[in-house]
Amino acid sequence: MKYRAFPQAIISLFSNLFSLYSCLQQIATSTNALQIVPPSSNDDWRDLASLLVETFDEPRVIEPSPSSSSNAMNTLINKLQIAKWNLFEISLTKQFAYNQYVRTARKMKGKKYAVLLAKDFNPGSEENEHRAFNEVVGMAEIGLTLEPSTAAREERGVGDTTNLDLTAEVAMAPLYASVPRATVGVLCVRPTRRNMGIGQTLLKKCEEIIAESWGEDEIVVEVEPDNRPALQFFRTSGYCFGRTSKSESARSIDGVDVEMRNATVRKLRTFEARPHLVLRKSVSRIEDAIDDCNSG
């Protein structure tokens, strides 16, 4: 009996070891599996659209006020907005964002344009019977935008370049020629996954592509003045305010007039121009950019 039980004990031991190995492998995968990749399927584009809409477009709740009657009205408005959002706004807006990015990707194929997804391991939940999958937790969009040359901006002290007649600028080349500039158009991380280094990983990949694959030496980002977390994120990543001394549209920050321009942003299913602060970073020597920004 003892000899018969021995092989069974060995089989049980190996089975337990294999289960332990699988568990350790799953843990290792879950902590080290952040991937920065371009969308490769229709599901990826759908997940990207969902991330953007859930990050930027969900209705904001009206905060309570001291007046009780006003609070009752605000509560009703909040409920109506949420009901409208859940009934049809969210699905229509996700489809709009999906169409926008798919069309742009097709149009810009082969050009200096890229969309990147940050995917992380998700072990699943009861809703999907604990089936593991790679969840889209962040995204970034990079491309080239036209702006007046450095000489033009310095000569005219331009902060807001959006309303310039770029055709006239080109006609006055080389002093006022418009030049393409590498730009981070959108960078966002799912709210529940922020402060985990995902945004930094995305940004570093963007900088790597722009510097090494595209051969560009400077990156521009445009941030809405009220978006303090984004401003802090880019400034600690080595991005400096574009400075100007003559533009009436410039904003003073820490006693320095900084460059501003209008940028087009998507809001639900429309586009609108909003003023943005301009930040820049040299990627010809990324390792020195943060020190340069702090000492400037």
C-alpha cells in the first residue's frame, strides 16, 4: 500500500508545483506587462474611443450650494444629465470619437503620425468569468503641426500663432516660413490607473519615436491653462513654457510672459478652439532637458 501511494504523492507534488509556477508567472505578467503599442484591431480602436470619452466627456456633477431650493434643482439637473448621457449620448460620442481616429489614421498612414495605446494585464473579474486580457489604460497621439518658424516668432514676439496668415508667412520665407513641428496632441490615462507611471512611459515612447524615427529635434505640447495636473506633468518631464515678450495674448506665469495659441479640441461630437499654453522640449539631448527647463 505504501508503494502504491508513493507515485500518487509524486503526481500530487508535481501538480502543486505546476500550480505554484503558473501563479507566480501570472503575478510576474501582471506587474511587468505594460505594453506601448499601436492599435492593431477594431477592438483596440473601440477601446481607445471609450477611454477618451470616459476621460474627457462624462457629464460633470453640479456641486451643492448653500440654498436648499437650489440644491433640489441641481439634483434634478444632475439626474437628467446622467440619464441623457447613459441613454444615448455616451454611445453616440464613442462612435464619433472612433470614426474620427480611424479616419485620421487612414489619412495619415505613411506620414509622421502615430497613435499609441498603453495596455496592461487584467486578470478579469466575475463579469467575464475571470478571463485575463490586456486592458487599454492609456493613449497618446503624436503628429506634425504647422507653426511660424523660430525666427518669425522671435522677430514678432508672437504668442498666439493660430490667427496668423500662414500663406503670407510662407511667401516671406525664409524669415516667416511656417515649419512642421512634432506635437503631442493628446495624452491621457484612465483615472483609476493614474500615478502609476503609465503617462511617463507613454510620453517616453512618444519622445523616442519623434527623436529617433522621425528625426525631429523639438516637441511641442499645448495644455489648457486650467489643467494644472497636465501642466505639472509636462513641466516635471522637462517641458518648458514657450516665452514671448510682445504678444498681447501671452499669459504671465511666475513673472514671465509665456506663449499661448488656440488649439482645436473635441467636445462630445463637435470641435472648438480653446486657448492653450505652449510648452516645448528639445529631444536632441533629452537627458539635459529637465535641468535646462529648471534653470531657465
